Amino acid sequence: MLQLVIRAIDSPKDYLNFTGVCKSWRISREIMFNPRCNFPPINPLPKKYPFPMLLQPHGQESEVFYFYSIFQRKVHMVHVPELSNKWIPGSWRGWLATIDINDGNLIHFLNPITKAHITLPPLSTCPKSINLTKRRCPLDVEKIVVVSSSEVDTQPNHMIVVLITDVGKLHFCRLGDDRWKKVYPSISNIQDVIEFKGLLHAVDVRGTLFVIETGTCTKMTPVAVHRGRWPDRQYLVESAGDLLLISRFQEVEDDKDARTLLFKLYRLVESQITYYKPYYCDEDRQVHYSEDPIFKIWEEIESLHDQILFVGRNRTLCLDSKLYHEYKGNCIYFADESPADAWRATGEYADPHDNGVYYMNDKRVEYFMEGLSDWLPIMPAIWFSPNPW
């Protein structure tokens, strides 16, 4: 009977609710996805149900995680023992990048729904190894992003995993590699990475856009400049065929952590002026100028129209509100991104307060997940799209 119930589920949200009914229902889910069982395969769920939720751990050693539904304005408690004592620096298509807090070296991708996992090279293999010893969390790892030569290409040797350190330096590997490799030249303050039109792009905090040679990831060439004000965070996303730069501005209120006040959007366009962009290289500690002239700039735009963006430590997600009626178009949903300072200061993370939505039409910010004083989260929330297929 439970098999029939599982097969009738048509959205990941209901799937999460199913696993939370009781222990026997949760076990039945695990049996259904056990490859050693002889159950007939489950029909895959429609791909139009990503509905990102905010995943928030309850505590460092807790096996309970909160999934916050924006549409319901409700917290769902889900038992995920595989995520206990894990730092989560990234999410992609229902997979979570996890680093073991106790070991500080083991790194995996985990699908918390199917329990499937993929092992990545240990962090000790990074050139000039990231120092994770005697730390309560791997603060040196800021973000982990998955890119590929094609969004529909999921062959392991074509999937590139990019690790961004806390000072914005890049390391990469392909699925199946046994070690991380460093991207050269070693440029600091990189904030995000994306695949766009078959090329790997990275952006620094200034808004300078680089193209990374995807064969060996050993060459970064500046291809676009930004003439606007420096923000606190930069993100890249493809929207309606354009490459967008999302600039996030924050402000510190009293003695609290920063809160998001404003977003600005820019579209990559051709420039009528030729630039030779200066950039700093850590290898020789010198300022260099791009060898080739730069003909592209970021042009500010005022509207996303029907598009919705989700930004944070996840890979930035763009959805069409005409397909996802739970969400309003022309807005940016954002998750808190200030864990490192709080961890360094107290070893504990403050109440979640910089999660919310920014409405582009009237430049209004609405925060959510505030006032949840019954928990003490040890890391910020991250956007997650449950993916049981």
C-alpha cells in the first residue's frame, strides 16, 4: 500500500511530508530507493517542481533539519541524520555539498531525499592546503558550485566542481578526480562562478567578469568591467538568455550582523569604449592589465519582469513565475550569508535574520524566519530544492 502512496506523490513538498509522518513511512521510503530491492522503478517526478525551500539545521549535532516553505510560511521538521555535524557550503539540483565538521577534510555531495552521495577529493589535496584543523567549522570554504559544459550534460567527466575559499580564491575538480587543482592566475575576491554559453565565467567583488579556460582551468581572462559601486556580494545567473550580475548591498544595524537593504541588477552588453582592465595577481603580487581589450560592460536594468531569483550560498537559481504560481515575479529571494564572522566570534550563529525577499518594482524588503527563538542555528540557511528523482 505504501508503494502505491509513494507512486502517487507528484511534488517534492508532499514527498517530504510523507517521510515525516512516522518512522515506518520513512523506512519504506529508504527501501523504495534501495537498489538491492526488487521493486519496480518509481516514475520520475515532473521537473517543474523545484520550489526552493530554506534548509536550516537545528544544531551542530542535531539530526533534525528545518525546511522553511515560503509559500506556506511554515517550518517543516525533517529527520536527516546524514547531515548531522556537517557544514553545507553549497546546493545544486537537490544535492547538498557537505563538509564533515569533526574531520574538517571529508567532503561529499548528498541528496538528503534519496540518501545518494558522491565523494569529492579531500580538502587536504588543495594546493597550499586549506587549514581546517582545530576549527569548529571549515570557515575557509565559502561556497561550492557545480558547473558543466551543458546544463543538460550530467556525465561525470564533464561536471566541474568549483570551490571558492573565504578570500575568494578558486579550486576545481571533476567528478571522479582524486585531488583539487588551483585555478591560475590566483586572483582573490572571486564571489561566484557560472557556465554561460559553453564558457566558465567568474566574477569578483568589483564586478570584473573573467572567463576560465575549461580544459585545464589554468587561465582566467577578464572580459567585462563594472563601473558601479562595490556591493557586499555578487552573484551570476542566466536569465532569458542574458548573463546577469546581481549586486547585494547590506548594512550593519547597531551591533548586529549585516542586513540586506538593496539589490541592483546588471546585464552583460557590448561596450562602445575599449578597456584594459587592471587586476591583482597573488602569484607575483603585481597589478596586471588584461592583454586583450575588453569590449563588454555591465548595464543596469530595473526589472526582472516575470523572473524570480534565489541567491545565497546555493548556485543562483532563476525561475519563471508563470510556471511557479507560489512565487511573485520580479523579485529576489535571498538567504543569509554571514556565518564566518559569527562563528569566529562566538562559535555559535545568531538568530536567522537576513533571509527574505526583495521586490524590484518598489525596492521593498520583506524578511522572514525572524523571531524563531526556540532554536539556535549553527550555520545560516541555504536554498534547497528537494529532488527525489
